[in-house]
Amino acid sequence: MTPSEPPPDSTTSEPVDLTSTNPHSLHQAVHARRAEYVRPHRIRVKIGTWNVAACPGTDKDLASWFVDGKGLDATLGSLDLSHNPAVETDDTGDGQEATEDRVHLVGGDKIGLYVLGLQEVVDLNTATRYVAQVYAADSGPMEKWKLALESALPEGYQLITREQLTGILLLVYASPEVAATISNVSTVSVGTGLLGYLGNKGAVSTRIMLGETTRMVFINSHLASGIEASYVDRRIWDVGQILSRTQFQPATLAGVSEDEGEKIGDEDFCFWFGDLNFRLDGLPGDDIRRLLMLHTRGEYDLSKKGLPREDSLEGEGVVVGASSDSGDEATEESSNRTRSTSDGADDDSVSLPDPDDFLPDPHDDPASLQATLDSLIPHDQLRRVVKDRKVFHDGWREGPITFLPSYKYDIGTVGLFDSSEKRRAPSWCDRILYRTRRDKEAYENKIKEEEEARKRDEEMKAQGMEHAGDDDEVLFSYDPDNDGDEQPPSAGLEYDEYDEGDDGGEEVVTKDGFVDRIHLDIYTSHQRVTSSDHKPIISIFTLDYDAVVPELKAKVHAEVARELDRAENEGRPVVTIVVDTNDATPPSGQRESSEHLVDLGDIRFMEKESSMLTLANTGRVSATFSFVEKPTTEEAEGPEAPPWLTTTFVRPDGPDDEEASVLLGKEVTLEPGETVNALLEAFVGDIPQARMLNDGQMSLEEVLVLRVTDGRDHFIPVRGTWSPTCIGRSIDELIRVPEGGIRRFSQSLSAKKGRVGSISYELDVHSAAPRELFKLTEAIETLTERAQADEQMLEECAIPKDPGWPFGDSTWRYTDRSVRDAYMANVVDALDQGTPIQDAFTAEVSSLERLEVVSEALLLFLGGLTDGVITTPLWNRIEQASLASIGSSTTAPKPLSDDAAEDDKTAILDILATAPNHNIAFVFLTAMLSKMVLELSPLSKAELELLKSGDAARGVGALARRSLSFRRGGATQASEAVAALEKRRTREKKYADVFGKVVCRAPVPEKDKDKRALEDRQRAVMELFLRRRGDG
């Protein structure tokens, strides 16, 4: 089969037992029907490697040799220009023979996968440049080469992977048809250079999967340089490090990820290429250079003096590419020449061509370049270390070397080897090796057989039978038909030469059981590329593989799953789920719900949404089931947030109250025909959750797992749409919200960005402080005045006397938590939508209850600010100011005179003035609280006069002695004035204690003593601003 023919179908269907309860039965059943969802594909893979030596202009040559396939030189070789599928000839129509100017390798859109490995794309010769490249990643070289390759490739080719390790660069591109079938791309870099880890030497490896069936690995490496034995050992060490440290990510197939990542050796096809730096040793370098130069000049074979050659050293070169069909071509050409010189002869003369007209095999011609190359190959270090089983001996192969050594040339010449003072010996430094899964398994089997033979030999020696079988070996192991022609195997890497008729390549069974075929079409160099001291090396492979058609596999998977369900569900519990779609209506514009999808609609902060499921036992046996609880993570920092979704089983014929829910418990058992309801409730009342939802770091999506004992699990997707809220925002965000509420504004921003996220600080500021704070404080002032008016008219509306009311939770009169939460949610929703807060209450709600709810909402809002009214940096500056009124970490707050207190207030306001928006919010808040203190703890003018006189501080007796008018009532008035003042002071402390924690942000100390001291300082700051000058 030729590469142009379609590959044969390699898959077959196998019977499978659908009644098996093996957990892998689904995979086995789908795999058994693989013939129904895989289709044969054929692609060409072109792999190129080139050490560009950081030479300028090398990127300009990339298109001509790597994509267009130009730069070959076949003038002195046996490169088959007629039958090799990887070689193309420009047809000019003049009937002339192909020449190197008209010959090129197949390229363009005929290649399905381009793999390019470059070395020394940056100059690392100087220490300064080396350190700069190692410690400062420079993407410039990669972008330069990427642009050069993309401009040369046909339109539509897609980048699969790109990776640069200092001077090592790997680029992989695929045609549009092939790119769509590539998945599980994983790329790893391993540095083996300086200190064993830096990237001046090492490898870049990538793993891809073709058609969900074929795993391929490409390794571009640059190993240690040098010809001495110590450098050979270092190259061996480099390879070992690359093999041991390369770990690809686990592959994912059909949504299922493999348990462990893959290493080199787990793939189906592996290609190792690059500047491996193995040299020729055991021969003088000058002799090698002189011998090869004779060939490049056309002076080696004196019988061919007439062979036309131009200045070979600077303008021409030679590349010899072997092919199994070269003999046939020579025969055909010779026959044509015989016929052309025998016009008019009889048939007998034509049918018997002269044997001298046949061209000899270049391997057998001692004057040919190929014979010279064959004599040099045994001195190749790579062949020697493979023969010694030190490296690349475990199944690696290489195409026949029929081209000149790739290193080292004078730049700008085709065939002039190193003429510098060092005069380095020519060597095949640049190589392309490959290995199939079959090669690796064959090597492992060989090692196993050798080990078993060694054990048998040891056993025979132990029994004194070490020569017992020698005679039998001589008598019976000889095969006269084959043994006479058998040649000893060549040492080193195996040559990949295919016999005639075997053009279809070798079969390889992949890791997933598919049968692929690979054929090496050509392995050669582009001798005419002269911009580097290395020559580019190229290999083209034809790969036949079975690619999965996702649509067909999905169809087979669904059919097999239904068959397995039908076979396995007989006699097992069966639970049917019906979603009640009347409880929650999905918002408009959302995607359509699936059969079991529960869409709870819009989820607002502190508002509960619910939906009901009906669960029925439709099987033949009793069914026990429960919802699987989501596991908690012990490693999570801080307290874990409460779940936003809860489930409860309730009786279908009773109310869905708490008593019924408790009676049913977490696990329910139903007899055949019975039903039960599952109540799903969504609630977000946790500030950290609201922050994450506002910032888009969390979504209201969950998959409930209903586990049926001895039955199959049911997966119920549940989702809700988060309604953005002002809770859990920063002041810097809220001041950028225009009129109309944060919800509409945030949704408009999300629509523009295509995702939910925080409000950018780059937007325009629309308010000096958060509008929500203005609305809450204004509502509290209004409700306080109304509560005082209601108290004067209605006895049942008496204001609580507790000085912490209405901000202390222990002072609230209305303690029904569910009712309060409902009103709290309404208040927050009013803030989010920009509507009046009064609209959050029904008419029958009293002013006292409204005031308590709005006060709680204010505390919730302040506590939810991510930065706080007084931010941590501002608080640190306040503490560093060492104000006597608030103390410090080492001193307690001290009572001060009015003037000293005013000085401390001024100092604090000066600090807050550096953050104007926070300053305005603080002043506005403290002004409202101070006003509430005055209104709820009033002092009459007479009491203020008494307190200002200073006598109150000296005691009630002093006040009584001031005049006769106070003889009877003076003591009482003084006592009442002091009591009223104490009540005001107590209310100030209570308010300061409540608000100090939510207004000020500071790092929380670990020790309880330090925590209490911090709370005292925070309370002192608030108390300083709540107390009015002249209160005594």
C-alpha cells in the first residue's frame, strides 16, 4: 500500500456481556463497538530540527526548507526522485530530468502536522547574555520564529503548542482538519545545563492525542557539547534527566481524567530530535574533513572527472537519500537507455539489456559517497553508546544516514567544513530518532527473554550441565535455507529500511487498543541552507490512525448506556424524579432547562427561594435514598461558609413545615408506588459569600447527588441567578454607583464585560459617600422622630429605655427572627434597587419595629464593607498618633477636657481627610448617632445649666446650698441632672461599643487581652465623636 492509498479498516466489533456488573462494563461495551465510531485517517508528519547558532537571517530560510522543502542536493547521491512519496519535482513540461533546483520535499497543505525543533535561538556565548536569558524570560525570539513559520504555512494552520527553554524552541502546527482532532496537549521543559537545571541545555517535550486514539510525544533537545569521553557521559546523563523529570498532565477522555500523568514511554509514537551533539571519534578530524571534501568537489572518484560541478565548497553540496525503490528506478532508466540505443534491433536484443547499463548500489560502490559515509558511521558516538546499552537502546530507531554530517560548516557555504583554527571534525550532531509502542514492547520482551535465559544458564551451571546442550545446538539449530545468507546484525540504532511491498508501514497497537501504521518516507538534510554552521535535518512520516468521530461515539455511548441500564436495573431500586417547575420561573433569556434541571430564578441577599421535587419509587423493590452531603475541606482557612443550598424531605400530603421535615430525616425509604417530596431551598445570608458572588468568584450552581442504595445515582443540577447587592462591597465601589441602585448598574457592567465582577475603580465617582449610607441614616433619623411622636400618643409604642436601643440586639422588642429577616431582606433589596426604604414595610408595621430593622440593616451594611469606614491603614495612623483620649496598645484611654477632646477629634479628622470619601462617610454616620443620643437621652436647659455650673460634679449637696429656692427641690433637680447625664453617657458608650467594631478595621490580635484593648480603643474613637461639647 502506498501512502496515497487510504488505510485499511483496523477495527472490529466484539461481543460483550451486557449483564455484567463490572464497573468497567460500560467502557468495555463502548470499546467493543469501536468500529462504529472510528474512521481511518492518514496524515503526513514533518519533523525538522536545526541548530541556528543564533545566526542572523536564519529565520528568513525557514519557509524555503521547512515548509516548501527546498534546499536539497541530489547530484552525487541516490536520492530517488521518482518513487519516493516525500519527494516532488517541478514539472516544466520540457521533458528534462529532475535536478536539485527542481526537486523539493512535499510540503504546504500536504502536511497535516508540522513539528519544528530549533536550538540556540538566542546567543548564550557570553556570560552577560546567558544570565539575562536565564533569569529574564525573553519572548522575542519565540515570537520572531513563530511569525516566520506562520507566514510560511498555508492559511488556516493552527498553533498546537509553543514552548521556549532559553535557546531551545519547539513549535507545533496542524492543518485545520487535524487541529480539530487534537486534544490533551501537555508541554514540559527540563533544563539540564549549568548546575544540572538551567536551560542552556535540556529539552522541551509535548504530548498530544490524535483523534482520541493515538498518543504522540515530540522531544526537542540540546545535549551537552564536546568530543571527550566525559562529555559523552554528560550527554547520557542529560537524556536520563529528561526521561525521569518529564511528567505530562493526565489525559482526559470523554470527560474522565486518568489517575496519573504520563511519562516518556507511555505514548504510542515518540520522536526525539535536536542537536544531540554526538560526534565521530577514533579518526583524525582532518582526515574526515579531507575525505568528505573530495566528494563535495567531485574529485574522489577519478573515473567521474567529467561530472559537472561548480565551486562545491561555497555554492553546491550533496545530500543522499536512500529508498528501497532506487534499484527499480535505476533498472527502468537503464532499460530506457537500452531501448533508445537499439532502434531497429530485433526483439531478442531488446529483451536482454546489457548488465553494465545498471547503476550499482551506492553501498557496494567503494568510490561512492555512501560507501564513505558507511565507513564513518561505526565511529559515531551515538551508535556506540546504543550498542553498549547506555542510552537510546530501548527500541529507538533512526532512518538510514545517507547525507553528509550536519556539523560543522563555514557559514555561507554548502559543503565547506570548519576552516577555523579549531577545525572541528565533521559529525552527525543533529538527529531525528523515533520509537513506537511496538518497539518499546519488543525491547522489554527481549530483556525479559535474556533474563530468563541467564537464569536458565545459571541453573544449568549450578547442576553441572553448562555444556550439555551444545551438541544439540549444532545439530538441530542450523537452517540451510536461511543461515547461509544471514549477516551479523549491525550495532547501534536500528536502521528503518522497508522492504519493497511494505510501504504501508508497520502496525502498532496503541495504548487504547487501536491499530495504527507508521512509515518513514524520508530522512535527509537540506544541504543548500547555508545561514548556520549546522544543516537542517528533516524527516517525513506517513501515519495511518483510527480517529474517533465524537458524534458517532456519543451515539454509541448513549445506546450502550441504555442497554446496560435496561439489563442492570431489573430487580434493583428505581427512583423517578419529577421537577415542579411552578415553584420557580427561570429568568428570561436563560438557557432552557433540562429534564432534571432546577432553576431557582433570581437569588437576592437574605431572601429565600425554594423549589420542590417529587420522588417516586417506580421499581419493583423498596428504595432507600438520601442526598449525598458535600465533603468539607479541613485545609480551608477560616470558618467555612454555610451552604447556599439545603435539602429537606417532606411528606407530600402535609405542610412543608419543620416538624414534618424532622420526622422524615435525611434518609427515606419508599415502598413501590410511594412518593415523597424534596424541598430545595436557596439562601445567601453570609457576607463573605455575597462578596464572592459580587466579584464573580462564586456561582450559584450545584449538582445534587441523590444516592439510591443498591441503585444508580441521580444527578440533579440546581442553579440560581445572583442579584448583585451593596452588601460585601467597598466604599470605593459604592461611590461609583449612579442613581437607580447598584443592581441595575452592576448588571449593565456585567453585560458589557460578559461576566460578573467587581466595580472598577477607574469608573467615574457619582457620590461623595455611599448612597446606601445616606438612605439608611436618613431613614433612622426619620423613624426615630416618628417613634417619639407615637410614644406620646400611644401607650403600646413606648420606646425601650435600654441605652443600647435600637442598635443592640438584646434590646429589640420584636424577636421573631423569620419576620425580621424578611423585612431585612426587603430593606437590602430597596437599597440595591434604589427604591425608598419605607416601601420595604407593610402598613401595619410599627415605627419601633421599622427602626429596629433599619438599624440592624445599617450594622449589616457597615460590617459588610470590605474596606470599612476607617480602613486598616487609617486606623494604624490613628494609633500611631498616640492620642490620650483613645490610648494606645500600651496605655488606656483617659478622660479629657472639652478642649483636649476637640484637639484629638481634629487630629483624627485630619488623618481621615487623606481619604475624603471615607471621611465624609464617618462624619455623616457619627453625626446621625450623636443626634440620636441627644433625642433618646435628652437633657433640659435647666439640667444643662446645672451641669455647666460645675456644681453637679461636686455633688448634690453643693447644688442644694446655692439658694433657698433649692432647699426643697434643689437636691432633686441636681440628682435628676446627674442621672440624665449618666444615661446619656451610657448610651454614648453603648453606641460606641456597637459601632466601633463595624466602623474601624484593624488586624485582630490573637490574645484575648489584646482583643479587649483594641475594642476599647475603637469604642473610644466613636465615643469621642458621639459626645457633644458642653455636655459637662
